[in-house]
Amino acid sequence: MGITIGAAIRNVSLDAGSNVIGKVRNDPTVSQGTGVGAIALATNPSGVFRLLRVDLHLTAAPTTGTFIVTVDAGDDAKHDTVLFSRDMAAGTPTDLVVPFGGGYEFKENDDIDLEWPNANGNTYGVRVVYELL
């Protein structure tokens, strides 16, 4: 009794020196912003993407406001979804790392929006890290 697996095998030819061999994922891309006013950052990847992480650094502890990460669905506002929300007065973080990864894949016309009122006028640095798929 034999097992036929020929249908499951696919021949792929690559040019010599191809960087595809052994490559498991694309290099991360970073969208970033800094300032002292309200955070209103929209990240618009140029294709289908996976959200990997959002980083926020503040020079002083916040006392008010909610930091929000939202997917702005390209289809329709009815599909916009809050992915993360944090009351910045609770625990007054000066560094915040929000991991995402597998399961956070989005279409090419979707955007990732960050918002925070920053009523204290703290200097901030924010990064959205994603990979194109």
C-alpha cells in the first residue's frame, strides 16, 4: 500500500541569489510621531498588513485622558473597531507597549488610528509597528 502525495508538492523556481529562501516574515515597518499636543496619528499601510505593536513614551506622567488604538476600516465606519483603550490617569504610565501580532491582520484600505488628548502637554513619542503581508 503506497501513499501518493504528488498533488501536495509544488515546484517553485527561484533566481540564484533570491532572498525568498528561508524568509519567514517581512521586515517590520514603523510609522511614528512626536509632539506636545494631542495625539491624532493615522497609519496607512500600502497593502494588506499585520499590526505588531504600538509604543508610547511620555516625558512626564499623564494625569488625564484615554489612549485609544482603533482600526479605521476602509469598508465603512460601521466596521471601525477599538483594539485597545487605556485610562492614562490609572497608574500614570510614562511608557506603554501594546503587543498585537497574529490575529491582527487587516486589509489594504484599513488604517490604524491613535488618539489621546494629552491635556498635560507632555512631550510624547509614538510608534506603530506593522508588517506588510
